[in-house]
Amino acid sequence: MAILVKVILGSISFVIFWVLAVLPSVPFLPIGSTAGSLLGAMLMVIFQVITADEAYEAINLPILGLLFGTMVVSTYLEKADAFKYLGRLLSWKCRGAKDLICRICLISAISSAFFTNDTSCMVLTEFVLKIAKQHKLPPHPFLLALASSANIVSSATLIGNPQNLVIAAQSNISFGDFLLGMLPAAIVGVFVLLLMLGHKNYYVVAEDDVRSHQFLPATMPQFNNGNMHDSLTAAVNSSYVVTLRSLVHSSESERPGVIPNGALESTRTTTSLRWKMIFWKSCVYLITIGMLISLLMGENMSWTSITAALALMVLDFKDAQPCLEKVISACLKLH
């Protein structure tokens, strides 16, 4: 009888959690999915389905550490314009709508496998919508390709999908072994997805009409986070304006071929800031590559990702609070 009571109370707690997590706008209790998850966990303890000690033991710190580290690395990659460059590949010499579908599947698959599927979908969606709008294409097939390929291939790595972290913690499987085991299935899944999307008449314009347009790269959304690369970009832009104004003024009032000292100084400052930007981005990419290599070599996944995250914070040389707030917000949405 005691076991039956626990099953019933546990089921009630789970149903409450499920309703609030899946339907965050429930009229009778609009507390959101995160608070709903905490409420469900608390009810499990109150109803004595599990003890408080068992609830604490259920918290897996290595999983949280790995999730936190990978989210921080993804945030800094986003700030280093990694996803901007991936977005440009979507429109570079594109040959039509079906070509764009293939590119979206490939790029979202690669990015989601190593930078988590949530980050890839949120960032690349901006580019996909802009390209579709520019060329009067329906966005639905492209968004479907983005979301589907990201979810399919993210299952191939332990850091691509947060649920895979539970598998890693329980089975102690290495990053490389998991990748080798899941990669064939992921490739087949993307191939089937391309066949399904290719046979659907989603496109409202002919392929020849699409080819007649020049695909231009979409622009990256701006983030007001106060980090180093934002301040450097602003300084570079302002320096260019000052330099151009000085050069124009000198061409009108000074002798030909003579550049004022102020313009020369501004040009030197601009060049210095540009090289600092290039150096910072290169370091971000190298640290990320080093983290992936360490994971493939079988190093501790949690501490490897945390080390990479802290290295990026130190390299940024700014207050990391905006970055951490963004990561915590994203983690809470994953609950």
C-alpha cells in the first residue's frame, strides 16, 4: 500500500511539473516552466516520494559543469562572430532555394554538434529569415531544415544536446566513442531530411528566378553586452569616420599628397584596434579548438569545458557578469 501511495503522489507531482513545463501560460498558475520544474521537484520531497538527501544526490555536478562551460564557450564564440561567418556561408554563391536548404542543413548540423543545438538555432534563425525575406522565399522550409538538422546531428556528440550529458554521466562513455557510435545515424538522418525537403513543393518561386538574384550575406544582430569586442568595434568605426573626415579636409585645404598629423595618428589607432580585434577572435577560436581536441582525447569533459570558459573570461578582460547572466538565463530555459 505504501508503494502504491508513493506511485500515485509521484504521478501527481510529475503531471503538475509536465503541465507547467510544457504549457507555461497555464491560466490557473502562470509561474513559467522554470518555476514549474522546481515546484514538481519540491512536491516529490513533500510527498516523501524521495527524501531530501536523495534529491540532493540526484543533482549531478559534472553535468552542470559541462553544460555551464559549453554555454559560456558558445556565448563567446557568438561574440567573436563565429556564427556570423557561418551565416555568410549560407548565401555565398548560392545557386537557388534547394542549394540553400542543403547549406542550412550542413551548417546547422556542424554548429549544433559542437556548440549546442539551442545556440545554433537561435543565432542562425536570424540569418535564415533575412535571406528568405530578401529573396521573397517562404521561410518555413528553411526554418524546418534548420531546426530538424540541428536536433538530428546534435545527438551525435555529448555536448550537442544537454540530454546527452546524462548519458555520459551514467555510462562513463568517452566523447570520441560516443561520436563514433552516433555519427553514422546522424548522417543518415540528415540525408533522409534532405530527401524529404527536396521532394516537397515548398517553393513559391522558380529556381531560375532565385538564381537571378544575388544572395547577400545577412547581418549579425547586435548585442549590447559591453564586452571587449563591442568596444573595439565601436572604436574602429569612429576612428574610420575621423580618418575619412580628416583626409577629406586635407584634400581641400592642404597641399596634394600631404596628410595631417591628426589623420595619421587616427589611422595608426584604427590599425592597432583592428589587429587587437583579430588577435582576440583568433584566441577565442584557438581555445575552442583546444577544448574540442581535449574532449576527443578523453579528458574530463566537465573540467575541460570549465577551463576553456574561464580562459575566455580572462581573455575578454571585462566584467563577465553580462555573459554569465545570459548563460544562466539560457540554462534556466533548458531546465
